[in-house]
Amino acid sequence: MYETIALQIEEGIATISLNRPPVNALNTRLFQELGQVAAELDADPAVRVVVITGSGDKAFAAGVDITEMKDLTPVGAYHFCKTARSAFVSIENMSKPTIAAVNGLALGGGCELALTCDFRLASETAKFALPEINLGIIPGGGATQRLPRLLGVARAKELLFLGEMIDANQAGQYGLVNKVVPVADLAQEAKALANKLAVKSAHALGVIKNSVNAGLNMSLSEALDFETKNFILVFASDDRREGIGAFMEKRKPVFTGK
């Protein structure tokens, strides 16, 4: 079905592997397929968690495909950016938890793709950079907006202004990644995290994710009102009845996502 990605679904966990060797450079076709697969997985009730990684051992995604970018007109650049933005927003707005398993270089658009995920796990060999400034351009996949929200303005400007590469440990210290693990353990760590998430209430997870993402763009008062509405919303769910019932009966809950 796909030319630039590989998809595997097993026990409620969908793994999307970017598949443009040797460094999984991002092009228009890949962005289109990312947006397509995000919509399909979000609509599939059997999928509980989505993991995004890169094929091979060199890169998660080493930026956009420069051979496609180099001859773009301003109008072409607009359409390219619009396609990338659509894919990234589709991933960011999925109702299901997403995990970026960063297995090598995450540069430019690759770093921006990781920023759209809820969790970022990095192998010890992972490296991150937003090097667009060194090409006389700026990031076009959301880094100037998502990075300050994640790291704070000072750290974001450091990475965006200098365009320098940082290793996995420094990314961990900055708060760019949740956890750094040995190369051989990355896939298993991502699966373990996905399994922990998969047994939670899919309905409640989706509401929490929406509350956090939407609330970032509201005043505190508006965001608190939004949280209260969502709190009331989950009380109408079967999962709420199962969760509280299981707690009272001292057993593990079995959520259905309804």
C-alpha cells in the first residue's frame, strides 16, 4: 500500500517505519503517506498505540530530501510546507498515544516529526539538530512553535539559532527526549511503553491528550474550564464505570475504549 513507509500492526500496537534508505529523507510522497496512515490508524479501534521509527540503523529521518527542495519556487515551497504541516498535524492530533523511537539521525524535518509525538525515546547513537539556519532558511515543519512550548524559549532559540547537532544524552538533559536507551534495546523499550499505554482507557487517554494539546493555546482560565468539561465527559463512559468498579473490587480493569 505504501511506497515510503512500512506498517506493522501487532497486538494493538502499530509501528510505522520510515523507509527511504539510506537516511529516510522526507519528501512529498512520504508526507502524504504519513498523513494517510495517521488517519487510517486513528480510525481503527483495534489500534491502541502508534510507534514511529526509521528503517535501518543510520537515521530516524535525516531531514527533508534536498534534491526535491533545491529547485522549489516560493509557490512550490508553500505547497511542500503545507503537505508536511498536514502530515505532522495529523500525527499530533491523533487520539491515540504516539511514540517516536529515534534510532539515529533526527535532523530538520526528522526532529520536527519527533516533536509531533507524545513520547520520544532515543537510542544512545541518536543525534538531533535543526540545521536550516545553516542553509539560509528556517524550519517549516513546526519547530519554531513546538520547540519553545516543549523546552522553553531559551533552549529553543539555542537549537534554532545555532543549528548545531546535539547527542542523545544532551537531548535528554534538555527535555527533548523522555528516555535514552542502548541501541539494542530501543525497539523493546518502545514496545514496553506501548504495552503500558495499550491497557489504559483509550477513551480517557484521548481526552487527556486533547485537553493538554488544546489547552496550550488557551488562557489558564479557559483551559481549566475546558478540562472541567472533559472531566464531566469521561464520566459518561463505560471505561469510567469499569475503572472505578475494578478499583472497588480490587482487580485490574479491562477497558474497552468506550
